Amino acid sequence: MNARLQKLIADAKAAWQAEQSSGRIRVRVTLDTSSIARGAEETLARLQEAAASRKIDADVGITGSWGFCWLEPCVSVRSAAGTHAVLYGNVTPDRVNELVEAIAAGRDLPSLALGVIEGNATAEIPLLEDHPFMKGQVRRLMANLGRIDPENIDHYLAHGGYEGFGKALEMDAEAIVKEVLDSGLGGRGGGGFPTGRKWDFLRNATSSPRYLICNADEGDPGAWVNRILMEGDPHLIIEGMLIAALASHADEGYIYIRYEYPLAFERMKKAVAQAYEKGLLGKDILGTGKNFELIVFLGAGSYVCGEETGLINSIDGYRGMPRIKPPFPAQAGLWNRPTNVNNVESYANAPLILRNGAQWWSSVSDAKEKGTKMFTFSGHVKQAGCIEIPFGPKVRTLLEQYGGGLSGDLPLKGFQPGGPLSGILPASDIDLPLTLDPYRERGMFLGSGGVVFFDQSACILDLCLFFLGFCEDESCGRCTTCHGGTQRAVEILRRIAAGGGRDADLENFENLIGTLVWSNCLHGQFAMTSIKTSLKTFRDEYIEHIVDKVCRAGVCKGLMPGRWARRAAPQPAAAAAS
Amino acid sequence: MAAEPGLQELRELVAEFQPGRGHVLPALHKVQRTYGWVPRAAIEAIARQLNTTPALIYGAVTFYSDFRTHPPAKFEVAWCCGPACRLRGGEAIREAIQEELGIGLDEQTPDHRFGLHVGQCNGTCHEAPQIWVNGRVRGNLTPESARDIIRSLRDGE
């Protein structure tokens, strides 16, 4: 391996070892957007205060998310001897004193403990890996999350970081592409297109400079897997882009992060600055003569910039309107130069493939799709969190095992596999596997990993109104089919919800479904998916709304509440749709 | 309300940006970070600095929902419109806040102390339904607790 990189890694490992054997208690607070929403900053401040005032002799620091988002803030405490470490959940500011007392007394706090993360289980606290939420998870992308400080490059280097890049430095571009192709890594943004093939397109491009773009514009509401990765282990993404740069002879890279993720933006920027400092980015990387510049770019609130050519236009400085393809980005992308766009998770897998080999990487999944995938789940679930599992388990596993079941006492009505364009499926499809094909067969797609579950208190037409309203708002305005079509769909849905459904409306929807597919980009083409898929499986509910003027969930205010409605008396129609 | 910055001041602010380098959004972000919004004169200053037309910059400002063309209110309330929030009663939260403030989405109270706009899901769905007050998540709301938050902010000074 490159001698300079070897030294960086050796120094980082030595520093990590020294930190481990410092003989002090180590307290690590998960500090990410989810935990901050639950008071982690104050939890951290109180723990630091306790350490400063010598109430506890501890080294207090920060780390990324364990995925237990509904139990944030999570705090891990490692004994001074380094033989025993426990993860605690729900350490909100009002509970932190309990934990401080326990640390000061040198005992565990079983009431808040989630599990033992180092050493043996105790009589009161089982191992974390035996926690139902952790069972079946294969944490590869998330391996460092909760264990390292995301703002410290040395921590990453001490945990196998940049080793994959080191290996790639000794390979030629073709060999790197082959390794990634052999692994079977598919695009994680929802498309599943082989990542290696994309890199190969760029490698074979005829002009330069060439650009790499990391699509971190995770706009699907209900999905936050990319945020968890960027906030918890930003260097994994940088290393992935470096490997891609070697494989495709790229000169410059952009990480496009959405405006709603300010912390991810700050962490990524910090990580990139550290990588520059260590000579891992910039000119003459580690003395190899190779150059790669990396820029962290902040979006400004546009869903359609998640479409690769919309994103390219956005960096270019234009309105983020998707372009007409061809030419494809590999031919004419950023500034009309060859460009490759991949999702955060796609890049983040590259270091693992290079470090451990394609065979190891692909061995984890029995499904056609190889490797692991991160999922988040929300809606009517008890536990909204983030997990990493191999492709293949049933959707039911997400809901029952990881999501802890439904939050209310009503039965499941359906779920949305990933994003407002992905469609709506009924409860009877809960045993579909988490792979790409079954969703494609239904004219929809699995999406980028944000699954939303809903029970019988949800109204299908109201959900469609939300998704179509979202698509209307976020339409770039280029295609009349899309901006006009989504407007018509929203109008019809609002009219139905207000009690004005007409017999022709089902046909109206069919017409719109047939029309929007002629839009230029995926946004328009898939905008009607939620109506298209729910018209098939929830047709009764449409007819109830349109003909009987009944909303069984009691959500639509202009209609009579039906059997699942919790509202006692019907509201007057005058209070109808806003 | 702060006076609108002058053209000279704005030109200096965006002097670091260059044409053809993807600097439109970074320049607009810097202006908004500095003043809290993008004044009309900034569009002109950026266009000149980046050797392009004010129309193109204005096009970008209006395309992206996070650029403000008016000064922000003291308390900018973002109402999360995401699916988890909607399923958990987000619409009722919006109605309660709108009634409490007497304004609609993308509006400000006449005294410019409260502004209300739509927020896009940031993945803190475990706190649904929620609003963000000046970027801070206030979650697990009921219509009553949402009203209480607004009232306590209003009475807080």
C-alpha cells in the first residue's frame, strides 16, 4: 500500500489505541439531527458539565446514530478499564442526571440500557446484538456509526478507513470497475442500475475534465438513510468517491446535499477539509500524481433536483429543471462534460467492496440484489428508526420486528415502499420481499429506503392528495403533462374530498395516468403512481368517496365518516376542503 | 426591520464568486446567511459578478423554495408536511397554528413576528407531527400543544 497512506493509518490506529487505554471512562453521545430533535445537545452539555466539574472522571464525546431514532438521545458508556461498555437510550435531558449518578458510582443503569456493546452481558443487561432491533441486521455501511466521532478523520482511518482506496491506488481503472461490477452493486437511489457500468461509461468517455456527483438530495419524505450516513460516517462517502474517481479518471467531484440537512452539510464539509489536510484530496494525492477536487454543495429546497440532470442544472446555476436525455450525463453532464451521478449509498459501498473483495461483499444476500440496504420506517409504527439489512426480508419484518408493530390499535391498511413516486400497496402485500422486482412488476419501484406504514385511520384519497400535491409543488414546470396533470389530479382529489365526486372521475384518473407517463423525467412519469396503484387495490374506497360520499377513515371533511372514523359526528360540509 | 443593504455592500459580499463555476447557489446562500433573505439588489450584484443576467439569478431564486425574497419573521415556523406527520395529525396542527396566528402558509403576521411556511421532511419522523421554530424541531404535537408553543413565543418577550 501507498507508504504515506500506511503511515496515516498507523498513526491513526496508535492514536485510537492510546485513547482506548487512557484509563478514563468514555461517554459517547449520539449527535445527529434525530437526536438533537430529542434534546441531545443538552444531554451532551450536561454530561460535559459533569465531567468538567469532576463529578465523573470521563472523556465525553460525540458519535453517529445507532439507528434507534425513536430512543434518542443514545449514550454509550465504556468503563475505565475498557472491558465493559453499555449503550443507553432515551437519555433525554431530564434523565441525564440518573446516568451521571450511575457513572459516578461506577455502576450500570439497567432502566435505560439497550444492551452491552463491549464485554459480556450482565445479569440485568443483555448484549445489544440480542436486542430485537439489532437481530438480523448486517451493519456494514453502519459499522462505524455509534463507535467513531464523525468529525475526526483519524477515527475513520483507525477503523479500516481509506484502506479500500489504498487498494484501488494499486489497481488500474479497469480492474476497479471489474471489482465493482463483480460485486453486483446496483444504484441505491431506486434504479438499481449496475454502479460499475456507470463508472465504465465515464471511464470510456472521450473528453475531459470529468465530473463525479454524489446525489445527497434525499428528498423522499420519510427517508433519512443518507442523512444518517453523512452525519455518522462522512468519510465513507468521500472514500467511495475517491475510488470512483480512480475508476473513471474523474477530476472533480460534487456532493449535492439538500438544504434540509444543515448538519449533514457541516459534517461533510468538515470531513472534506480534513481529507484535504491529510493529502487525500486535492493535487498529487498522497504523492501519487493523481488529482481529485471535492466540493460540498448545498441545495436550496427542490425535490426534482434529486433527478440527476436536474441536479446537474442546479450545480450549473440554472433552475433545477431535468434535462432531456439523451445526451446522458456520461456524455454531456456538468458543464456539458462527462459526468457520473450516484446515490450516497452507492458510493459508500465502494470502500467496502475494495477493502474486502467483491466476493465477500456479495455473499451476504440471497436475493438477486447483492449487498445490504439501509431502510428507515415511519408513519403509524411504534418505533421510527433506521436499519441496515441484506436485500430480501419481507416488508413485514420492517414493520413487526424493527418498527415494533403499529402504534395504534387499528389494523394495517397499507404502506408506501419509498417516496411519493413509489406508489401505495395494500396490507395484503406485506409479505413482499424487499427486493426490486416485485415492485417493478407492479409498475412502481422500491425507492431509496423510506418505508411509510399506515393503519385504517388513513384515507387513501387523502394520502394520494398529499403525494400528488407534493408532486405538483415540486414539478419543475417544463412538461405540461406533469405540471398541468398533477394540478388536475389535485383538483379532482380535492373536489372528491369536498363531496363533489363525479362518476367520470375514475376515468379522469385513468386519463391522467395515461398522460403523465409522457413527461420528460421520472418525476412526471411516476407522479401518478400512488393513484395508479391504489386505484387497483383500493378501488372500493374510491367508489365510496365518489358515489356514496363516504370517507371510511373520516379524514375527508366534506364526506360522511365511515366505519373506521374516530370522529363522533359528521362535520358540516361547509368546513370542507381547504 | 433592517434596511435593505446597498449595492456596493452586496458586491463586496459576493466578490469571491466566479462565473462558470457553479457559484449561483453558493452566492445566494451567502447572501441569505448574511441578511436572512435575498434582497432585490443582491440579484443584480450576483448577476454582474457571475457575468450573467439578473433574469437567470431571479429564476433560480424563485425556483428554489428555501430562498426568501422578503425578510424573515422573528419566529419562522416551518410546518412539516411529510407523510408521517400527516398520518399522525399534521393537518390539524397546521389548522391550529393558522388559526392561532391568523395567517396562511407563506405569510407573516402584520407585526412580522411570526412567519409560517411548509417544511420538507428532514427525517425526524419519530417526532411526528412536528414544526420547526427557527430550525429547531418541536415534535409530538397536538393541536393544543402547538397553540401553546405559539402563545408562549408570543408572550415570551
